[in-house]
Amino acid sequence: MSSIENNYCPHCDPYRVPRSHRSDKIDVFFESITSWLPRPPVYLEKAVAVSLFKVLLGLSILQEKEISLFKENISNRTLLVATEAEKKGALVRIITFFTRPTNFFTIRYKDTKQIFEALPCADISSPSRIDIDDKAIFKKLLETYNFPYPKGQMCQTYTEAEKAANIIGFPVVVKPSSGSLSKHVSCNIINKEELTKAVDIVQMISGNFIVESHIPGEVYRIIVIDGHLVACAKRETAHVIGDGMHTISELINSKNADSRRRDIDDKNVTLHKIPVTEKTLEILKAKSYDLQTVLEKGVKIYVHDKVVLAAGADIHDVTDEVHPDIKKMFENVAERCGFWLIGFDFICTNISESYTIQPCGILEANSLPFIDMHHFPTTGKARNVAGILVDHYIHNHLVKVGQG
């Protein structure tokens, strides 16, 4: 492994984040300073945001531009929405800041225009009932209504983490209180020695962290729109399957040759190539393999330890396999959250069985889910989530507001 590669943090794999974590440490500092300050109501935050947008647009500091001019800087989820909106007679444009693209857009339909972030699931001025992206708040909702979730608690020190693990019972998971993409997350921790390492890892980027029970199984992304489960995808960790003739390196290269897979830095892409990183070599070594090993026919080996798309994970559509009990549960959760579009991460052994007869848990919710994974599965049926989203938004939000 080159010295350049060694400059990057292995716990952020496959993302190339400097080991210094300078920006994360600054965030931790401000987190500790501001944690005691009262947070303004969500409606007040949004009122200020809308006023600021109007002022900046009036001064031409913010400008609306055609999406086609910035296609390489926009994620697939928004590009899909723009395409579907055009089919239905609506126009989506990107908002730029001093000519630089932002993550905010406008959608215009007939005489109505609204501003949204990433997805038109709500106008930025619309107040939210709760902040479902806050893991602690969302977990409290799940607890209140007795939905399945991994039991755990917020911690700041190793002593608190050890106490939490003793109460919950090993194995446990340690993860940052905020953020995503599985950065600095440690799973299946079975003893205090591993817990010590996990706390050291998470505290590199987060002053507050969560210790929760480890639930074995497959990880699923579920999308609910207007109270209906419309898509479910299983994400599978990056892997290759032996054919008895090619090396692991050659099998990875063959999989990466799929034209749908792109580099990790590309934004407007869903499937990514499998990167060979320090973590890949560690995983292979633990199984007495290396990149030049020829796998026997039918042998599957995982070459990363995170179920994230940037690490080359596969996407399998399983929408038609979801058990009715699970479907009803997530529609009920979405109703309790008060959002008409919501993405859930769920872990269970078998999505085709009732959640009542197997270990399972709702891991988190996302108000701006990456819906594109349902459009571009590696196996199974593509689901036009963007089309459903746009159709609902136009006919139940834009038109309604315009008529009002």
C-alpha cells in the first residue's frame, strides 16, 4: 500500500478522508460549545431560510440555472426527478451561488414555483412535525409506538459506553450520533477490548456517539410515499464469486467493467466500482487470501465490510417479496413521522417473513433518501420512485398551494 493511501483514514473506507480529520475535529469542538444552546423551532429556522433565499435571489447572488449545465455535479436522485418532472409539464432548475451549484432547486408547474433541497418532498418553508434525520429523536418515536429498533443509548465517554453495553448485552454496535455512510461505525463488538477500540475510533470524529444492540441480518432500504410502501431494495456488501479460473483481482476488474459502475467521486451515478483499499487487503488476509488467489467455482467472498454503494455494494430489488406485516409496519411508521416521503433502513433475516417472528430493527430514517438505487438495481425490477414522487408532489402540494 502506497504512502499516499496510508494518508487516508481506514475507518472512513472507501472514502478518502485525511487521517487528521481536521474538519471533523472542528465540528466536534463546535458541537461541544453549542450543545447547551437552545435550538430554535424548526418553523423559525425555515422562515429565516426562505427569507434569506428571497433576498439572495433578488440580489442575483443566487440564480436559477438549467440543470443540464451542471449535470456532473448533481446526484442521480435529483436528475431523475428533473426528468420525470419534465414529462409531467414541470420544470426543475438548479440554484447557483456565485455561479457555483448548490443542493437547492426550484420546481415550477404552471403558475406555481417552490424551492426544495435535493428532492421535492416539501417546500423548504414547510414546517416539519419532527426531525426524523436526528437518530435520537427518531429512536424515541420508535420506542413510543413500540416499533422494533436496536436498543441503545447516547454516550460521550468509554465509561458510559461500557455501562450501556453491560445493560444492552454484547454484541453491540458503536456509531457516531450523526452522519452516515458508515464512517467510523464498528459492528458486532463482542467484548470490552473491542469496545475500547470502537470508542477510540468513533471519538475521532464525534463527541457524542451511540451504543446499541447488534442485530444480525440483511440491510434493506424501504421507500414510503403517501402512506404506501413503493420500493424495497436489499444492499449487499461488495463481493466476487469464484469461477475456478480467475484471481480475485481479475474478478473485481471484471465486475468493475460493468458500464453502470463508475468511480467513487462521480456524483451522478448510483452503482460504483469496487475499490481495492487497505480494508480489502485486511479482509482477504484474514481469510488467508490475497488479490492473486484463484477462488474455487461458486465460492463467494466479500471484499469490503460496509454495505455502502460507494464501496461497490450490489442492489437487489425485493419489493414484491416484502411480507404484508412489514409493509404495514413501515406505512404506520411513516404516518407517525408525519412525512409523505420517507426512506428507512431496516435489518432483518428474511424480508419475506413477518417482523414479529424474527430478530429485526429499524435502523434510521431519511427525509431525503437516495431514491435512485431503486431505479438502477443490479438484480430485480427497476422501480420508478421518482415518477411516483413527482406525480404526488405536483398534484398534492404544488397545485394545492397554487390554488390557495
